[in-house]
Amino acid sequence: MGIKQVIFDFFFYLGAGTFISFGVLRQNQLGRRYFIYHGLGIAFIILTSYFAVGRAFLDPEATYWMVASSFFITLFSLTVGGRNRTPLASFFLGVLSILGTIVLEVTTIHPYPLHIPMIINAGLSTLLLGFSMNAMLLGHWYLVQPKLSIKELKRLCLVLVILIVLRFLFGTYGLYTLIQGKSEADVYKYLLSSSPGIFVLMRWCWGLLGPLVLAYPIWGTVKIRSTQSATGLLYIVVLFVITGEILSLYLAAFFGISL
């Protein structure tokens, strides 16, 4: 179940987080195509990952919520831009279904009280993966709509920077709890020679410190409307985030570590 769980969770968190990040963008500025293309792509990724690996371990109740999230994501994508309230309702129901899927999966796999930090870890992972990916995709969208207001990318990147800081603080606290009470020699031995320790160190350096270092340059390039430079930096952030979150999922699935 371990590796299948990592694969499914990665693609579900990535798709779900990207959908949630739609909530800070304005459809009347970006146009319907942006949400249609990416929304339908998200639903396809989630369903494909479920049928490929997720159905082998996902609890039936979590499966119902996951299917519901895919339905509402698809409904949102097909109705976005309409004058009725269907897109708004489907967005909020989609977000609710995503949260339900995450909570049910985590509480089924991890017993109390371990599931509390695991739910926080999964939630932050979902948001960081989604907002970083959507920010990078939006940077490319400026090539399609060069006259698009920079406020859309600013808003998305501002939330991304906040999430990077929160993820860093949560992960650093998790690292502190792992090495707390150990002598200096034991800390080096744990981080550099033990099986989970080396992955903990890699996760902190690549997935937490890496994005944090790039957070300020990204915000600076967005403020001066240098969308191409911002997109290039966002490429690197996405690489750091994906690497870090895969390591985080691995540590959670195999060692019960929320980092």
C-alpha cells in the first residue's frame, strides 16, 4: 500500500490544490478557457490516479468523497462563466469534497492522535502543490493574454509566499521534534546515516528551505511585472515543491513522520 498511497496522494493533492487555488482568481479577467482547460485536466488526473493505484487501498467512504470532488470539479469547469450560481456552488462543494477525502483517508490510515498533524501536513501539502503549480501555469497564460492584469498573478503569488512560510515553519517544527533531546553526535548520526534521517534532511533542504529562498525574488519580479522572470523562478519552485512533497508523502506513509 505504501508506494501506491504516495503516488495517489501526490496526484490527488496536486490536482485538488490547483482547483482550490482557482478561488483567488477572477474568471472575468482570465476568461473561461483557463478554468475549462485546467479544471478538466485536474478531474482527469485525479480519476486516472485513482483507477491506476488509488482503488487498491482507498477506503470506500473516502472513495465516495473523491468521486464527488471529481464530479464537482468537472461541473465547475463546464459551467464557469455562467450567470447562474452553479459554478460558485460547485466550487465550494468541490473544495468540501476534497477536504472530506483527505480527512477520511488520513484518519483511516493513521490512528489518533497521529492523524491530527498528518491532516495538517496533508492540507499544507495540497495547498502548496496546487498554488505553486497554478502560479507557474498562470505565468504562462500571460503569453496568451499579455494585457492581463498583473493583479491576478500578484494575488496568487502572495498566497503562495504565505504558504511557503507556513510550510517551512510546520516542517521545521516537525524536524525539531524529531531531533529534540538527542545529543549533537546523535543528531548527525540520525540525519546522515539512518534510513529516515537522510530523507528528512533532503525533505527539509529541498522542499522547505529551497522554496523559502526563492519566495522573495518571486514576489519582487511580480511587483515589477516581469512575468517571464517570475515564471522562470516559479518553475524552480515547482521543482523544489514537488521533490519536497514526494519526500514528505514517503516519510508519512512509511515512517509516520509529518514533515
